[in-house]
Amino acid sequence: MGISEYASYDALGLAELVKTGQVSAAELAEEAINRIEKHNPALNAVVTKMYDQGRAAAKAPVDGPFKGVPFLLKDILGDYAGVPTQSGSRFMSGIPATRDSTLTARFKKSGVVILGKTNVPEFGLLPTTESAFYGPARNPWNTAHSTGGSSGGSAAAVASGIVPIAHANDGGGSIRIPASCCGLVGLKPTRGRNPLGPDLGDIMGGLIAEHIVSRSVRDTAAMLDCTHGPETGDPYYAPPVARPFLDEVKQKPGKLRVAYSVTVLDGKKVHPEGVKGVEETAKLLADLGHEVVEAAPELPMEMLSGAFMALWASGLAMQIDAHAMMTGRTPSDNEIEGLTWGLYQAGKQVTAVQYQMSVAQIQMMSRIIGRFMESHDVWLTPTLGSPPLKLGTIDITERDPVAAFAPVLDYVPFTALENATGQPAISLPLHWSADGLPVGIMFAGRFGDEATLLRLAAQLEEARPWKDKRPQIWG
């Protein structure tokens, strides 16, 4: 198999080649390993190489929809027995996982061949993938720019053709942000759709969701078929689905009522490229027969940001202190970045009353959004406030979180809302800036309704295909 031929297939396409005997899983694994070795010096996408495990898995008699497909785990929550999950932090380094996470086990059952772990910012805190421990991941469209975060290594690996799909997770946009920056499909599923076990039932008050980034809508749907469903003991789970998600991709969406917004909920304007992308998409939707109206929910944004940060900071403090308790190590600013350390200290100051109040405020906003979505099937916005940042925009050594995040306050105006409400949202590569950088367009759906998003995404993929768009680093 030639290099360009490998990259022309999505994950299901590669799996079909394996199932029909046109190529072996071992051959695909070697092709992906060669690509890691070729592109990683420029991209810094893969931070843990698991070639021995991958080669062994490629020879094992595993079946599944993604039989033999090369795959990468994210270095946050991607526990694989015997391999460290380091979360981009020196403080977390060097301690092998004792068992697979539930999601890793489900990935394996799907048939994928896991070859490594991908770059992340420390503890996944940033909308860019830059850490002192791993160094920055670089965008294959332009290596001076960010991949987004926190699933930036996964996005860079998929966008450059190293692998067709890779693990990602999302606590404030960390699937959708890198999908936007790297020109990929990024679905954050409904809260509870994918499990966090066996060790965790919930993280940060329900903000965290698990899935993948991909280059095709059908891959995103098919992997969700392989991974969704509650685990025994989960604190909550998403509503049951009517049919397989891959079947939904094959269905027409019907006439949808689509609300669109080109301004942030606090009235600020987004970058002109985001406005252009949304307006062009709104016109395309109207041409496809959908009812499109400019509308947005009325939300107290200051309340959202305050509640979100209380949950986020206290959740970080819980993770650090839990690791310290289990390992006997003492957290130290010598092993934790300045920004992380400042947020950790802030999290330790969040009281139980403040935490409970933040949860109540998040739930109140979920109801506001729920009422808005009763009269709209989908809400359309830019994924980000601007095209991908330049690397180095955020100072990870700054201990004051307010000062550290100041340069990017307008960069992520939309994505955290769906983490708060639990509703599904998907970023699609429907626009590129004048200088050739991807600009994702985001669609939020009703709670539990990934089906509508996937039907609409498939329709848009057909109407405005992105398959043949190639970054500078490819193949």
C-alpha cells in the first residue's frame, strides 16, 4: 500500500480492506508507525510510542467494525494497562496504569490497533496543546499555529494522515476546539453517552465527555456505536438511542429549524472568518431546505463563567490531590506549571457551598438552553472566536489564572456551554480562512439527540465535502 493510498481512506475504509484481505492489520500498523516516525519531529503529536503493543495487537484475532485500523489514545483518561497516563505533567509521570479504562477496552473491542498516546496541555486545561513537559504540538496546516487543545496531539495526528481516527475528550471544548483548528470532525456526545469508568463515574460535575476526532462523519458515528452505553454503577447515563448511529448517518435529516448566531451571548463579535463561515453555512442550510433564523438563548454569561471555573478549578485540585494520595507524592510547583499551580491553588479554596451553588447554576442554565432548543432543532455558531492561535499566545508560567487566560477570553466563547448543559455538539470543517487555516462551524443539538446532528453533518459533508482538503504536512 502506498503512502497516499493509505491516507485516502477513512477508518471504516481501511477496516474494509483488512476484512476483504486486501491488506493486513500488521501492514497498516507498520504504515502508521512509519508516518509517526516521519511526521512527529515536525508535529510533536505522539508523546508515548506503543509500537510493541500495537504490533502484537495487529497479529491478534480481534474482529470489530474497525478491525486493524491504526489508532492513538489521548494522554488524558486514555488508561492502558502497563503504560503511564501522564496528563502532560511531570507530577503525573512514570506510573503505569494498573488496568485499561472502560473506554480503552471498548476501543480495543472495536478492532483498532493502538500504537501510542498523543500530546496534551498539562491536565488538559488549555485550548492549545503546549506544555513544559511535552512541548507544543504543531498544526499540520501551519506549524507556527496551535492544534487547539486539549486533544491537540490527536487532532494533529489525524489531520496529517498518521491515523484516520484518534481518542479525544472534552471538558470545555477539547474535542471541538482541535477539530476546528485542524479541519476535522469533532463530536462531543451527550453527557453520560460514553463511560468514564472503571475508576470514575463523573469528573468536574459532569463537564467531561469522551469520544474521538476523525476525518469523516461516518467514522465518528460508527465509533460511537462501539463505545456508548452506561457501565454498572454510573451516576447517570444518556437517553437510549433509537437505532445505531451509523444508520442515522444514512438517513436524511428532514427539514430542520436551525438557529444561528454570529455574535457571542454577551454581545461581542467573533472574528470575521467565523462570521463568514456561519453565514455561508446558514445560506447552504437554507438552500438544502432547512428553516434558518438568527436567534440565541438569553443566558447570564457571567454566572456561567463563574460556575464553570469553580467546577473546573476544584476538579483540577481533586485530580492532583487524589494522585498525591495514591502515590504518596507531594504536589510541588517544581513539577507543576505556573498556570496549573495557580488554578490548583484557586481550586483548593472553593468551598462545598460554592461547589453546590455552581452545580445549581449550571443546572439552571441547562433548563434555559433546554427551553430554547424546544423551538430549534439545532443551534449554529462558529466553533471558536477566531482561526487557530499562534503558538506561545498563552503564558503557561503565569500563576494568575485571570492574567494567563486574558489573551484567549474571546477565543472560546461557545464550546464550554455544551459541557455545562450536557447537550451534544459537533464541529465540522466547513470553512477555511483567507490564509488557509481551518475554521470549524459548530452545531449544538438537543440533549440526547446526536442522531439529528449526525444526519445533518452527513448531509453537509455531501453538499460541501472536505475530504480532499490537505494540510501542508500530509502523507
